[in-house]
Amino acid sequence: MPKGYWIARVDVRDPEGYKDYVAAAKPAFDKYGATMLVRGGAYEFAEGPGRARNVVIEFASLQAAHDCYHSPEYQAAKAIRQKYAEAEIVLVDGV
């Protein structure tokens, strides 16, 4: 079974407030076995518009990625994130 991934592109408006989101999201990520592959760091805009923070999170399957995103734990964290950042998140199937 292929792994599943979240690909997130984020512009953080309030770095201090965003820390609350990171802390709130951790229980959901732990519950669904998330592995952070990319979390911030250096980047290069190669094509198209970009955002300042890029994240790739690996899950055991696309279903686990879906379940994590839609979990009550993550939805509570998302409400915090939306106060402090603009984001685009896609859930994708691995190969």
C-alpha cells in the first residue's frame, strides 16, 4: 500500500501565535503516525507563486492522512492555525 502525504504551503502572519498551532497539532500527528519529512527550512521558488513555509508530512496511507486531517484533534489545531497563517494543504497518495 502506498504511503499518503500532506503537502502544505504556509505564510505565517504571527510566528508567536503559530507556535500554539504547532503544539495543538502534535497530538493529531502522533495519533496518526505522521512523520515530518519537510518542515520549513531553506527553499527556492522554481516556478509559480510560492509561500514562505513548506511542509511535507508522511503517513502510512492516504487514508491515515485523510483521517488525521479530518480528526477532531486536527480540526481544533486548524482553527488556531487559521488565526495566524494562510495555508494550502493537499493530501496525496504516494507511489
